[in-house]
Amino acid sequence: MHAPSEEKSDEAKDSFYEELEQVFDQFPKYHMKILLGDFNAKVGRENIFKATIGQESLHQDSNDNGVRLVNFATSQNLIVKSTNFPHRNIHEYTWTTPDGKTQPD
């Protein structure tokens, strides 16, 4: 499955998370489940999400995809681990512009 980008329609995003939930619910009931992937999301540091995301996010505020990811994680008793531990600056961004000076916000 491919997570829709931020500019995609709400219908496309709803469809993705509905399908993800259906697939996730088919997994056997193990003690631990790990879900890996790039969800095209910016997960912020909102206090309301702190139990699921911690406080080490690169972003101050979540975008729509970030809110959807956190809501999915919360509904499935998952934790977004990439925002739970501090990272060295070199590991905070997934890409840098070719000039090496700019990272996305």
C-alpha cells in the first residue's frame, strides 16, 4: 500500500486508512505488532497526542496526514516510536536539498 501525500483528497486518505485498518485487523493477536512505513505525515508535538507520539518530533504541529496517523496508532494501541526519542540533527530529516543547506519543515 502507498500512503497518500498531504495534497490528496480526504476520500483517498480515508480509503487508505480504512484499508490499512482492515489489513491490520487480520494480523494474528500477538503480544507485539510492528508497523513500518513512510506515511507522508508530519507528526508534531501536540500535548493531546503525547501518549502516542512522545515529545521528540521534528515538527511543532502535525499536518492532516500526521493527525490521521496518530489517530490510527491510538486506535490500535500503537506508539509512533520515531517521535519518542531524541535524534541527532543528522537523523531528524529524511532528505536535504542538493545544496545541502535546506531540509523540509
